[in-house]
Amino acid sequence: MIFVGIDPGSETYAFAFINELGSIVKYFEIPSDLVEKDSMRLVKLISNYNPVAVALPSGHGLPFYNVKNINNKEIFLLTLKDPNESGPLRNFLLSAKQYLSLYNSFTIPSVIELNSVPIERKIDVIDMGTADKVCAAFFYRIYLNMKNFILVEMGRKFTAILVVIDGKIVNGYGGTYLSGLDGEVAYLLHKYSRIDKSTIYSINRNMELIRIIAEWYSIKYNLPIIVSGYSKDLLEFGIKYHFKFKEAAVGAAFIANAYFGGSLHYYTEEGMLESSLTPISFVRLRNWQEIISWIETL
């Protein structure tokens, strides 16, 4: 029995194959730009293993959507980009729909969609931590057999803080959310130029804020801080582990194992991944419905 998990990194995609006992049987990484160009070959390689289940790369997340149900609207929600625009995540999902639909291939929720996060914390937010950050938290829940901790994810380009209490994620801060763009700056940028994530985001700007938030939760709830990800050594605090694999990829494979008949099924009972709605369901900003009305045409 083979279960597959995929971590869609900004520079590399990681692929983890585990067996029914949760042991890694194959692992490799591919540059993200090659995933965009050669996604068909990658999904065919996965299908050659006849996997029981595949946890798909999920970007901003959707709760357990089968790949057969992924169309342009779902691709937009997962990527928050034009679904007709080529990209590694979009291309991989379309290839997966063609070649992995015979298997239990599904998307994973991001933090914003988790039922364990109170709604009042979600209002007017999208990035509380993407689906790969949820996978990393699931990995550490199992690997450390620990129900209470703070996970600080330091990727090559993006960061996140996840608060896990009693085996459930109760809060999250995504890297773009941490940037805290000044309202007047946002107005001027919007009025006179185009804005994208790179306009407002920098890991270095977030360092102090990450430490303040993580240590505040650590003291308030007596939680250990785990720091993971490619750039984890940039932070001078927290517990760090050095694996030869990406925690999010193995965590995604753990999720596939837990939900589709593997030995990790016990962890589904805690409800860490109970989820609903979409990454944009909680935005209440003025004129928001007008902004997103075109989605209904997809």
C-alpha cells in the first residue's frame, strides 16, 4: 500500500511515498519550474506506483476535493490566480485530473478553512497558513507525538506561524498577513501601480514580528516552539530538527495514509483537518463581492 504526499515549494516540489505503516519508501524533489513544464510525466510516475491515495499540492486549500471535481473555479481558489495562466500548481492539478482520477487524489485545507479556528479570527483574512503548512503541523503532531506546540515555518520565500492546542490548529499567521502593509501605502500602490505579493513581502521584515507572536503564545499557553523549513536557521530560537526531507511532503503523505486506510487512521479522530468553505469565504471588505463576482463565471 503506497500513499503519496506533495509539497509545492516556491523553488522545489517535494514528493514523498510512504507505506501503510507510515515509513518512507521513496522521496525526491524537482525544481518548480520543471514541474510546470513536465507535470504530465510526474503524475504518470506517481500512477505507476498504484497509490491508495494522493494528497495533492493544494496552495490556499480546499477541504478534501477529489481531483475529478477540480475545474477552473477550484484552480482559482487554490492558486488565487487566473486559472488559464500556466504555473506549476495549476499544470500539476490538471495533469493529475487526467492521470490520477482513478485513485483517491484529494486536496488539503489551509488554516483559514479549519473548523477548529474560531470564525472571528478569520474575518477579512485569507493567508493564515497555506495547506503545506497544515501538512507540516500534521507531520510534527505524529512524529513528536505532541498535541500542543507552536510551529514556525520558515520557507525560502514565505513564512507562517501555526498554534496547535489539543491536537487542533486554533490560529495561524501567514507570511503575507504578517507583513502588515500600511493602509496609505496600499492606497498609493493600488492607485498608481500594480500590486502583487512580492511588492509587500519580505522574510527579513517579518523576523521580529514572528518572534513576538510565537513567544507570546508560548508563554501564554506554555507551548514549545518548533521551527522548521529551509530558512529555519535564520531564527535564533525554537526547537529545530534537520531531516533529509521536507516535513510538509511527508506530512501530506501521512494525511493520505490516515484518511485512506493506513495505520495512522487514529489521528483522524482528533479532528485536526475538519474543515469547510473556501479560502475567500471569510472576507467581508467593502466591494468584495464586486471584486470576486467574475469567479461565478468560471
